[in-house]
Amino acid sequence: MIIQVKVYPSSGREEIVKISEKEYKVYLKKPAENNKANIELLKLLKRHFKVDSKIIKGLRSRNKFIEI
């Protein structure tokens, strides 16, 4: 399954907000530097969906496509 995620780094909270079946907003505490936000994003998605995931598009963008 592929989902679209809008990431908000350095927001001061960790939260996943479901917009639709395949669209989410994710708030992260880590800043978007040195890949810290992407690593935190994948850890948070793993806890939420209970499976590994990987970024397939948008590695340096706030809008990402994630394969679950």
C-alpha cells in the first residue's frame, strides 16, 4: 500500500493525523536536517502501522510517498 504524507518537522509534538484512507499529516519533533526527520518519520509509521515502511518519493520534500 502506498500512502501520501505531509510532514511537519520541528513541530514540538509527535502525531499522525489521518486525512483520508491514503493521506496523512505527520508532526515530528526532529528538525529536517541530516535526515533526522525522515528517520523519525519511519519509526513513527512503524509504531502506527506495525510494519516496516520506506520512502519511495520525496526524500527532501515535506510531501512524501511512503510504501507500507
